[in-house]
Amino acid sequence: MRLQFDGNQTFQLKAIESVADLLQGQPRRLADFSTLDLGPMFGSVTNRLDLSTDHLVENLHLVQHANGIAADAELQFIEDTIRTVSGDRQVRFANFSVEMETGTGKLTYISGRPWS
């Protein structure tokens, strides 16, 4: 899939704002690379989400309301085990779906449920 962004398209800017609004309240964290022991190869700095599930659901409802979309009752999650350099690790991610009508720019769906 290829996404083409045009900053002059109001509907594209509104979609980006809607996604950013889902994360409203997330503290900004700057990576301090001087304290990382990267060893002979570069390590990674992981993304971190500090918002509670309740906060995410509240943000989701605000975005859905602002876009005239029916509110979801709950948030769905992707849960799995991933392999890392320090062993297997259980992970859990909030699952959002963002859909737009092709050609109209209308944000038709943003939910805490998986896209189907």
C-alpha cells in the first residue's frame, strides 16, 4: 500500500490530527543517548505509551464524537509473545483502525476494534 500525503488537503490534516488526538496526554520523552550502552552495534530505543486504557478510551470517544462516529464500548488489544535478544516477552498493544472514504476525504471510522 502506498499513502500519498498532500499538506494542502484539509481532510488529510484532519485525519492526522484525529490520530494524534488519540494520544493526547502522552508525556513527551526525549532519548538520552549518552546513557545508553550501545555496544559494538547500535541498540534500539523503544516507543513507550504511558496512557492508561481508560485514558485511551476517553481519547477515542472524543475523537469519534468530533468526527460524528458512534463510540466504541471498549478497546481491543493485540496480545502476543515476541522474541527479543533477552528472551521471549509478552506484549500487549491497543489496536486502532482508521478508515477514510476514498476520494471524499471523509473520516468514516476510527475505532478501538481491529479492522475486519
